[in-house]
Amino acid sequence: MSFSGISLSERMVSALSKLGYHNPSPVQQNVIPKALRGVSLLAQSETGSGKTHSYLIPIIEKVDMNLSRPQAIVIAPTRELARQTYEFAREFQRFYPKFRVRLYTSEADVTQNEQGASIAPQLIIGTPGRVKAMLIDKELFVLNNVKMVILDEADMLLDLGYFEDIETLFGHLNNPQTMVFSATLKQNLRDELLKFVRSDFQFESDKIQTASTVKHHLINIKHIGEANALIQFLKLKNPYLCIVFCSTKDKVAEIHQALLDNNIDNLYFSGSLDERSRKRALREIKANTHQVIVASDLLARGMDIEDVTDVVSVDLPNDLEFYHHRAGRTGRFGKSGDSWVFYNNDTEAKPRELYENGVKFEFLSLRAGKLVDDPVGLAPKTKLRKKAEFSEQEAKEIKIAKAMSRKKHVEPMHKKKTQFAIEKVKRKYKRKAIQRSIRKELETQAKAKRKAYNDED
Ligand code: AMP
């Protein structure tokens, strides 16, 4: 389907084609027609799905270019995201010379000078605190004409505690059309939204997923350490553009330094950078000057970095939803990408949770500097945990082991001995389960190979 198929003006279709956009993405196909009809909605937006344009296009179609008053407001949780949206909006000014956009974030005074503060913009983009300060506290503009409000990355706006400012803002508006974009559709987000959105608000309910072009790999790094494993991995894969995610600022610093010590150039990005360094880092990221970026989850949300081929999680975040944001930095707009997760036996709980929630990992292990298939992966332990997999025989043997030890309870160390006897039985069954799983995995692989062979025939 082309853009002209979703009832856009000829002027918009031509502008989009000059910007290099020819066909609407699925989220755009879904959202743009509704937005043009004035529908208020919450849309779950896959990372890299083209969601920014799914609201910018209708905004530009709907605002009155001859009216110099704010008519639409976009709220984003971070200044980087707000600026990114602002840059996308400004691209349209070539085709709509009367279209004015203003950015309100803690770093935005520059843009006020750029544009001349005297003429009111049709579109205001910013972070919640700043937008509220400018529009409500300073009363910079008349707000009667605001007919659309966009909450971008709404789950993050909520998590960061911005909903109070947003509610205050809505209190000064006249029931605007509200479009909410969020990576997740948590119940508390719905509850909070209902406090101020219009009563005809529509909740969409697709399941969260990262772009389907991303392949997920789980690498057992055993006990060689995350930094070491990363160095081996980078030498092996030599990725075109790789983001390495760490769950804490300290780890970002540690990994960054370990790579430098091994002569691997890399860019450091985390919340501990001051404002200027953060801006410089973002410029360097956009200019593609580094092959490796070591970052905290700050970079995982919404930032549009082109051509990321690989994402490595040296560890996983506490909130596992962030894994999807991380993986979503690659595989954007139909390109393929790989997400690699490091783990070992001590840290397997989180990847297991992802796996059990449907992330289709390929299991690998890092052995002597090489990545090899790991037929065991997480499977056997998943099975061991399941009650049904404890055979009656095993239960019986554990009982016997306990009984035998009980007889000798007068002996010193009898508790330890009992425990030892039980562990021995458990180890025996664990071995058996692993062997079963390997056998099953090999059978599946053989079957798949046979099938591929037959299909080729
Ligand atoms: P977003 O999901 O808004 O972060 O968008 C991700 C990227 O997709 C941005 O680099 C946009 O320039 C690009 N994009 C948006 N819409 C389209 C489209 N219809 N065709 C191709 N690229 C697009």
C-alpha cells in the first residue's frame, strides 16, 4: 500500500516521497486514518515501527498553517526523544513554509533563538515539566486552539512520574484528541490515562514485540567474565555497528574501560554524562564515528540510530521489558539485526524468564574464543523445575536416601550426609534429564535437516 492509499493530501504524499518515504508502515496504516478522523487512541508501538510519523503526518495535515497559535502538543519523556521528534517535524518545513515548531526541553533555548520567539508555533514538542512551565506557568500562548495532544513513550512518562504535569496540562485544554503511544499496555497506564483522556478513547491491544527481523541469541559465557567475553565476541564478529547494553552506570564505565585497555575503540553513553557530553555523544552516534557504543538503558528507549546491526546485553535489566527496547535498536525498518545476550549458570534466571515468555533464543556458548551451538541451552533446567519431570522413581530414591540417613542420625554430621545423599540422587537425574534433552535436540535438528533435504528435492 502507498501513502496515497490512506487518504493523505497530494502535497503530503509528495513531501513524503521527497523525504524518501513511499509506503506506510503497519502502525502508520493503522493509526494515520484514525488520527485524521479525530479518533483518540492508545497504540502499542513496536520500536522502530515508524510511530513518530504516524502522528506527525496527521498533525501536519490537520493544523491550520495560516493560524499562528499552538494547535498540537507532543510530550516525550526525555529531551533526546523530544529533539529527535522535533528534527523529524522540521524536515517538513521545506514543503510547508508556514509550519512552525517549537521545542521545549531543558536544552531548548537555542531553538527559540533559531526560530524567533515572537511568532507562535502550530506544534509544540517537549518534555512534560518544560511544556507545563512554558504553557501553564508562564502562559506563553493562548491554548484555545490546541486540538491534538500526543503522549509518546507513555509507559516511560508514567514510570518517570510525569503524569501529574500532564494531567495539569490537560486541565487547561479543551478535550483535545489524544494519541498515546506506548511500548507496553500495562493496566496502571490505562488507569492513569482514564483520569484525563476523552471518554471515546480507544485502547488497542496488540501484544508487545520487537521487530520480527531481530534474531535473538543467548550465549553461555561460563566463568570467563562479561568484559572478556565481550572482547572475544567483538573480535569474532567484527560487527558493523554494535550497541553494548549494561544495566548499571558502573558497569558501562567498567566495560568501556576494559575495551579501551584492549585497544577497542568505543563510545560511552550513560546518564552519568553531563548535558554537553551527552549531546556530543549523541552527535557522534548519529555521525557513525564509532563501531561500538557501550550504553545504559537510557539509549534503549525510542532513540533512532540507523544501521545498528548488533545489540549485546552483557547483562539483563531488572525490568525485562527493557530487553525488548534494547533488541529494538536493531532490525529497524525491515533490516535484519541480531541481539546477543550473555549469561552463565549464576545469571540464568532472567534469560529463562524471557525464554519462557516467548523470546525465541538460539542457544550458543563461547568456547575457546569461538561461538558454538549449545544443544543444552536453558532447556533441561526448565524441565527439571517442572514437577512432572521428577519421575516417581527419583522421588522414591530420594525417600530411601533420607530414610537411610535417618537411621544413622546419631552419627556426627548426619545432616550433611543426608543432604549429600539427596544431592547425589538429584545429580543423577539431572544428568539423565540433560542427556534426554540433548538427544531430543539432536533428533529435532536431524529431523529439520532431513526435511530441508527433502524440500530441496
Ligand atoms: P520511529 O519508530 O518513529 O522511531 O521511526 C523509525 C525510523 O523509521 C525513522 O528513521 C524514520 O525516518 C523511519 N520511517 C518512518 N516512517 C517510514 C516509512 N513509511 N518508510 C520508511 N522509513 C520510515
